[in-house]
Amino acid sequence: MFSELFGGLYFEFPKLFFVIFFFIACETLCKMKLPSLYFPHAAQFMKNTVASSKLLFFLKWLGIVMMVFALMSPVKDESYELEPKKGYEIAMILDASQSMQAQGFDAQNRRLTRFDVVKSIVSDFIQERKNDNIGLVVFGAYSFIASPLTYDEHILKRIVSQLQIGMAGKYTALYESLAQGVNLLKTSKSKTKIAILLTDGFSTQGIDKIPLDVALDMAKKEGVKVYPIGIGMPNEYNQKVLVKIAEETGGVAFGASSAAQLKEIYKKIDELEKSEIKNESFTYMKYYYIYPLFLAFISLMLYIYLRNKRGVN
């Protein structure tokens, strides 16, 4: 009873409707008496009763009914959903070790460090991937998540611009960074999970706390396809390890000895097949009790004002 109203509106506590019978019983059985102690001349003003005034009767019961409706808590379920996006869920894993200070990687500006060039190219890549859910992992002697997965390219670019060489230590925990990238994607429900691992060095023995095989097992278990990129001269990074990472996870290993080559690599990655990321639906309850409560307040205030003005009970 009274559980459904128009437009999807319904009462959260419909059984409270029966409270109204308490007021009906009180109206019938409880007669109001004004003590002569406080109103010694009230008898002469009681010629007219509330029942004799249709307006007062209406205002009183409108107020009561609206109060009961407010107690019953009229609500409506409002639903909304995030728009589905088609793209990857990508963990961008960036080497920020001391070796990234090397200059001469960009033929157009040899004063730039490798890390400066990488930040610029990665920012451009992020700008182009408007439909991708991207997170950032930075590593050196240890790794950390600089940004969780997000579609907001403006925040990502701002974070990238603030990254500094050595902020995670000067050594290279390559395998630990891969494991951290997998952890970043672990909660993802996307069918396509990508990790782009960029480094310019070898894993530092004694620093890397996670063995390569363990990191690879984690990636394969979570279905993460890894695209390793080695930058610098071929002897500066471990080509065999990067190839192994790519082969075992279904990715492709790349090498770039210049900024121009690195740009081309990111363009190739940009051509990967897109997968649909499921949209999320949410429902919340919108409460409307304030409206009957307001009507009840106005009705009862008018009732009291008119009753006192007319001198009736």
C-alpha cells in the first residue's frame, strides 16, 4: 500500500502510513481542554470550534498527512552510468635511474637528457590516447605507482612533467618495476592489459628484489602483454631479457638509439587493436521528504495563526 507513486517515486517506509490512524483516534477520543490557569477567559472564545471551520480543519489535516508522508520517506531511485570507452588499460613503466641523465639522445637538442626526451614523447603519447585508462609506474632502485589508472590525460601529463631523475634511486630494479606494473593492472576488468616498460640499463644485482621469472609469472597470470623498450646503444641495456619478457607475455621488444626512433616505437604501439572497457552503472536514492515536511510546516503554522486570530480551539 502506498509503496509506489508516479514517476518511479515510492515510500521507503510505507508501513508508517498507519500512524495516521493514531491521529484519527486522538481527534475522536481526545478532546482538547484549555486550563483556566493559563487561559481564564478562554470559554468565551470557544463558541466556534475547529470543526466549524472548514479551512482550519483542512489545514490541520493537511499538516498531519504531510508529516506522515515525510516520515514515510518518499524516495526515487536515480541511476547513471559512466560512458563506455574503447581502448587499452595501460601501465606505463618509466626508468628514472641515474643513467637516464645521459645526453645526446635527441639529435635536435643534444643538451636534453634521455629522461627529458622520454617525458616529452610519453606526454605526446598520453595526449593521443584519450580513450585509454593509463597509469604510471616510476622506478630506479625501487618502484612506485606515480598515478593509478585514469582517463584524465591532463593529470597524467602534469605528473609526467614533475618526474625527476633519481627520484626512485640511482640503480635499476627492472624486474620489480615490471611486477609493480602488473599490480597496477591487477584490478582491471579490461580484456586487453598493456604494460610499456622503458629502460636504458640492466637490472642491478642485489637491488632487484623480485626475480625475473616471478615477475613474468605475475604478468602471464594477469594477462598483461608487455612491450619492453630499450633506449640508448644496444650494449647499454639487456636485449635478451627484454626479448624474453616480450615473447613470454605476447608483446614485442623494441630498441631505440635516438629520440626519432623512440617516437616511431610509440606510434607502432599506438596502432594496437583496441578493446572495449565495460561501463560502470550506479544507482543512488534521491529523497523527497523535504517537500511534504515543508507543506506540513506551512499548513500547521497557518492553522495556528488562524485559530489564534479567530479565537477558536
